Amino acid sequence: MHSISDIKQGVAKGDFLLLAKAISFIENNVVAANTFLEALVPAQVPIMGITGPPGAGKSTLINALISTWVEEGKKVAVLSVDPSSPFHQGAILGDRIRMKDWYLHPQVYIRSLASRGHLGGLNMAMLSMTTLMQSAGFDYIVVETVGVGQSEVEIASLADTTVVVLVPEAGDEVQMMKSGLMEIANVFVVNKSDRPNAQIFVNHLKQMIAENTSSQLAPAVVSTIATEREGTSDLLKAMEAHQLAMQDGLQKKEMFFNKVVQLIMASKMNQVDIEKVKISLASECTRPNFNVFKFAQTFY
Ligand SMILES: Nc1nc2c(ncn2[C@@H]2O[C@H](COP(=O)(O)OP(=O)(O)O)[C@@H](O)[C@H]2O)c(=O)[nH]1
Ligand SMILES: [Mg+2]
């Protein structure tokens, strides 16, 4: 494995080959990668999570944000996961088209992750990769995930700032997922504001926020038209304001606590031979009065 300083040098020159190799290494060698990950020296680059239903305009929005950052001379990393299409490449191809300007750009690194097949789970993969990006010299790190109620990636436990992207027609949906979304969103984006009734939806959303959160924790609401790059500077301002507000705050501590819990759980799981569990379970579970607690206990 190359050292992180070699990887960083590559990134500085716009050559992402060593970075890509490090990612593959992490994906394929959970235990061996630990030594590499433990040696990283992550900078305090905030991780921005962008989530929301499929088609809301997350990738288009990220595309617009990248434009702004690239113009400022910054380096940007985008990690994108679409758990709704585990084997189908469609969503990833769609993002490739949406963000096509950036795939070969020396300031931008975009990586799509399959939602399954990661040793140690997707959350672990994301945690490792965002830490790697923080250590590799990027100025901005964005993670795109599809949020559909029970997102496979708990983006909120991974991101410093979580942006939930909705569209004006999302009224009922919001009602449905109200509690969950209210908890994770630091910023709401109402994208496709070129559509009729966008303002009504914004007002409705603001009202729901006021009813459900205390004023200090209230997420900002930003209207955008991602395809026109409209509202992106407001979005940037809202994200920056949130990052300022969370410095050393309770939310930051909670985020790190969640990460540490995930790592402890993963390392405990590494001590278990999961194949052995499966084989043993196959014969045991058909017995009458099979007790799952008693069975699991033999593997602790
Ligand atoms: N009218 C309109 N269409 C948009 C806007 N933003 C994105 N779209 C379109 O919505 C579709 C889905 O966008 P995409 O970024 O792939 O959504 P994602 O699945 O959330 O990443 C694409 O056809 C975009 O061109 C917007 O602000 N207004
Ligand atoms: Mg997308």
C-alpha cells in the first residue's frame, strides 16, 4: 500500500490513481486496511451529506456546488451511493451523465459505491473513505445517498452537515417521514422551485419545522433550481452557518460517538467467523424450542 503522503501528492497534482487504489484496498481488506486507516491524519474538513428521494435533484445540485468550488480553486471529493439499485448500474450511469463535466477534472474526484458487497458493511466503507478523503488534501467532501425513509446508509451519523433535498410535490411524503427527516436535516433544500406551488411547499415545510423543533436546532430551508444553479450560494451559506454552529457542539460529539460505536461493533464482528455461524445455525434453528439468545451467546 502506498503511503498517505504519496496519495496526497497525487491528489494535489490532480492524479487520483493512488487514491483509487487505496479505496479498493480498503474495500477488499477490512482487517489489513485498519493499520492503514489508523495511520491517517485527517484534516478537519466537514463532510456534507446530501440525501433525499431519487430524482429530487441531488446530483444536479452537487454538480452546481462543484462548479462554485472549482472556480474557487478548491479540491472536491464526491462519494455517491444508491442503495435502491444494488446491482443495476442505471443510477450510477445517470450520475455520470449529470456530473460528466467533472469526471476527468483534476480538482474533482467522484466515486460511486455499490450499496452491497462491502466487507464490514456500507457504513464502515463510507466511514473509512470519508476519513481517507479528509487525509488526502480535499477541501470539500460530499456524500450523496438516496434517502427513502429507512436509508441503508445512516448518513446523519457520518456527515457533519446533512442536507435533505425535497421537491415541491413532496407534501405527503414529508408528512409520512416527518419525524425521521426533521431529526437528520440540518438544511432542507426545496429543489425544482421552478415548478408551480414551490413557495406554498416552502411555507408548509417552515411551519412544520417550527412546530417540531426548537429554534436553535431548526434546520434552514433553501429554495433552489439546481439545473439553473439558482439558490446554490444560499445553500452554501446555510451549510457554512450550520458548520460554524456545530463546532465543538453537542452534535459534533454525538457524530463522533456514533462513528466510534460503529467501529467497535465492526471490530467485534470481525472476531466472529460468520460462515461458522451460518453453518451451525442451519442445523440448529430447525430444532423445536430453538432459542436465538442462547444460540448467539455461544459466539460472543
Ligand atoms: N425542473 C427542474 N428539474 C430539475 C432540477 N434539478 C434537477 N432536475 C432534473 O431532475 C432529474 C433528476 O435529477 P438528479 O440530479 O439525477 O436527481 P437525484 O436522483 O436526486 O440525484 C434530472 O432530469 C434533472 O435534470 C430543477 O431545479 N428543476
Ligand atoms: Mg443522484
